[in-house]
Amino acid sequence: MSNSGIRQIVLFFLLVFLQVWLFNKIHLFGYATPLLYVYFIIKLPGEMNRNLVLILSALMGLCVDVFDYTLGLNMLACVLVGFMRYYFLKLFAPRDIFESYIPSFTTFGQALFLRYAGLTTLLFLIILFFTESLSLFDPLTLFFRITGSFILTMFLIFVFESINFGVSNKK
């Protein structure tokens, strides 16, 4: 197994652990909860088989669902984001990347990576919170939950990426 594969496995378990034991207990102002495990999907290698991305996304969502007792909500959001990831990469990946790459500040540049991560995170949060509420009965609360969670999650993604904790770009 390559060094990148081992780092992906470590990142997977670390993000599940942090989400379940730390981040799920944070509810800033009663609305904002950081959902950092989407970072795993964001950091999957660009050339990875799309079916494998969907399987890994489903596994990530399932692991969080098992610990949160949320009956597939996280899995649904992760799989849909894993599906859309290919199109987001086509939209944001620099055109001059021909070899395999892992999305990061160094391969995309800080601005492009944050746009890619932001769009992915926003889609994830919209799917998760709309599915969780199953209505638009209280749109203001839904808006505050999505916005607050988006800000916290993007802040943590920026921190993780800044300290280069994510998967290395080297093969």
C-alpha cells in the first residue's frame, strides 16, 4: 500500500473520531456544528475511480451515522457529494495538472481550493440539513444552521489545510 493510501486511511479514522467524539458536541449558538468529515471526500485523489469515491463516501457517512444514530442521513449527503465531486474538480482543478493530484492549497492554489472546498461543503450541508428537517417549515432556522455550520466547517478545513495535516501531494 502506498504512503498516500495509508495517509487516507489515517485521515478517515481521525476525522470519524474527531466528528463523533468532539465536533458533534459543539453547537455554537444552538445552530452551528462543524461537520469536518466532509474534508475526507474533498481530499480524495483527483484521478480516483468514481465508483471507489462513492464507496468511500458511503463508508464515511455510514460510520458517522452508526455513532450518531441518524439512520443514513450522513450517508446520503456523503454519497451525493461524492457523486458531484468529479464535476466540482472539473470546474475548479487547474487545467495544467496532467499527473495525479490531491486537491490542496499547493495543487490548486489557496483561492481555488477554498472555492472547491466551499462549494462541496455547502452542497453537503444543504443536503444534510434539508433531509434532516424534511421541510421548509422554519426556513430561518435552516438558514442559520447551514450558514453557521458552513462557517465553522470551512474554518476547520482552512486550519487543517494550512498546517498541511491533510494527505500529502506526493505519491
